[in-house]
Amino acid sequence: MQTYKNLSGVSGAASYEIGNDYIKVLFKDGKGYVYTYSSAGVQQIEDMKKLAANGSGLNTYINKYVKNDYESKF
């Protein structure tokens, strides 16, 4: 997994992994979630991939749009 840049300094996201049709996000509290095209939607996953790579806005986006739309936990 790659460390989330957290440019705002206040994100709950710690690291992420991007795949073709998914993104895994590990939060600072130790909880990890897998969001997929089938669980959260193609556009949402692609948005999350961009936010993760940019290091800003990922945690806010998850809380606002896809919080409970994960496929699994890890």
C-alpha cells in the first residue's frame, strides 16, 4: 500500500492501494475497507483513485459519498 500524502494534515486516511476496479483504504484507526466498481460505482471509485493519488480530499469524499458502500473490510 502507498502512504496517503494527507496534504490537509487532518485526514483519517493513512494508506491506499489502487487496482483496476477497486481501491483499498486503510484508516489511521487501523480499519481497512475495499471499495469496488460493483459496491460503490465506477465513477466513485475513479474519483477516489484521483483523490488518493493527489493526497487530498479522500476521507471527506468517502464520508460524504461512499461510507457504507464498501465490498469488504480488512
